[in-house]
Amino acid sequence: MFKISATYTRDQIHSSVGGSKQAYIPTLNGSVVAICVQLNLNPRAPRELLCGIGPVIAKSAQLLASTAHKVPVFVKKDVNQWEYTGLYRPIASHTSGPRFNAMLAGSGRPPSDVSLAIEMSP
């Protein structure tokens, strides 16, 4: 479907997996279909994801954290250029505590800006 290190547009990603063209955790029929993140907000992506706040984002983050299957992860390289980094699945999630704080360290994001920190595994 996707080739590691190749770049894709959000239209191409959407055509392949469905879901929203704007959300960074696109879903379809209650299932996460991809993850599209920016390194300025997720500096250790794709292994660590910092999910923002707000009801829609928090709900998508919780859905991702409970996902058992691997999903394609893309990292933004330029305007509408998303590099495919592989298939990843969540292995742990944190809302507070030492691991949560460690995942935020160096990100430039305050804890109040992150609803969930998710550890991912290829």
C-alpha cells in the first residue's frame, strides 16, 4: 500500500485508507485508519505521540490507545507532503505520572496541552 520513506499527500492517504483529510488521527466507522503528525508537536514520532486537548481530539486519542491493530503512520515533511514511517500499534498510554512527564520532556508542550501520551511499537 505505502512505501517506507516515500511521501504522500493527504488526498492520497485518504484515498487509500479513508477517514478525515484534516484530522491527525483519522478514523472511519469507529476505527483509527492512520496517524498524521508533525514533528514540532510530536518530536519523537512515530514511537511517541502527544495527543492534544479538546473533545474530538481526546476521543480520537482514546480510540487510538485502545486500538489493537497496526496503523500507518505519516510524519509531515512539507506542505501536504507526509512521509510514511511504517505500521505501528499502541503499546501504552499515559495521562500523568513519570512516564507522561518523560514523554513531554523536550517537546516544548506543557502538560495542559496534552490529553494523552501514547507509546507506539512497529
